[in-house]
Amino acid sequence: MSETVAFFRPDDERAAEAAEIVRSLGGEPLSDPMLTVEPTGETPRDDAAFTVLTSKTGVELTADAGWEPAGEIVAIGSATAKALEQAGYGVDRIPGEYSSSGLVEELRTDAPGARIEVARSDHGSPVLTDGLEAAGAYVHETVLYRLRRPPEAGKSAVAAAEGRLDGACFTSSLTVEHFLEAAAERGVRADAIEGLNDAVVGAIGEPTRETAENAGITVDVVPTVAEFEALAEAVLTRVGPEV
């Protein structure tokens, strides 16, 4: 019997892709979307020297709105870069580390006096904007979409509370927070945390790990590459799925 691994990606092609990845690694996927997207209708400003995009969703919304960029386009990682290229945009820069701190390091030399547009969700890390401002940039942030928790989310929390989870893949701090909110609504928060601590928990980066551990969840693995496939592979390698 395959080990059950939960993930929390939005209920679209990302969840389907994640399920396929988990199956390919020998696990049994448990999809429990913890995020739904509410577009704001805003688009990035077009007068910046650099425009930073941090997600595939953000790229799709800007492309649908017919945004015409100015300056260099900076993608947080390969998935965002691929989405930009598929939408017909060029990609000028990608940081060596796919994270907010990696973006700050990538732009640090060019930041003094530069206008930098950051286009992302309403839950973007302040590490990026604060870091760029500290490096001397004039930063403007455009909120492209808001992230909400679907009311039906929470089956993974019940599974964890009942000891039916072998692994969990958290892809952002917000997925951790929404998991815990859903567990609390169902009256199983403490048991769900205990269940996670009996399983293998993976976090996609240090901010996600810190959020989980501050809530009492032990994080077992953080992949060196901040991508879902690397996260799932790290979790399932530690779980030891039957293949």
C-alpha cells in the first residue's frame, strides 16, 4: 500500500500536476487545496527599471490584462520564468536562490536609485520589499490577487488527526496557516499537529519552515530547490514509499 502524502495547491492544473508527481514517486496523493485566487484587476506599473513577478498566477493575470512591461523582467524561479515565456514575455533575470532573499541578492547591485515594481499576491513576504528598499531601491508593490482559504478545505487535517497521513508538502506559510485554521474549525487542531509530527513534513523554504515550527509542527525536510517536485521527492524519500 502506498504512503499517503497531502499537498495544498490551488484546485487547478497545479493540483493535478502535484498529484501526478506524487504518484510518479510512489505515493498516494491527498489533494486539499488551501488557497483560492481572487484577482484584484490591478496590473504592474510600466515605468520601472525592473519588474519582479513571483508566481505563475501573477503572470497569467498580467498577461490576461494585456500588460506591456518596461525595463527588465525578473522571475523568482524557473516555474514563473516558464509561465512568462509561455505568455510571450522575455525573462531577463532569475536569482540563483528561488526565494525573496534570493531576489534581493540578485538585484542588490542595481537597486540603489532604481525603480523596482513588485507584482504579487496580498500575502507576499516583506523580506523582498524591505530588502530592496534597504538596498536603496524605490519600491512599488502591486497586489495582483488575494489568496483566500476555500471553505471546504480541511480533509487533510482530519486525516492527520486520525493518523492517516504519512507525509505533507507545505508550499507556503499561508498553506500552513490555512491548514491550522481548517483543523481548528473541525475541532482537531491539536490532534492534527500531533498527526503531522508522526508523519514526514516538508516545507518549500525557510519562511514556511519557520511558520510551521512556530505552530508546533516539526519540519523534517526543506529541499534545496524551492519547487514542488523537489519538495515531494524529499518527503517521499524520507517516508520511504513502497514501489
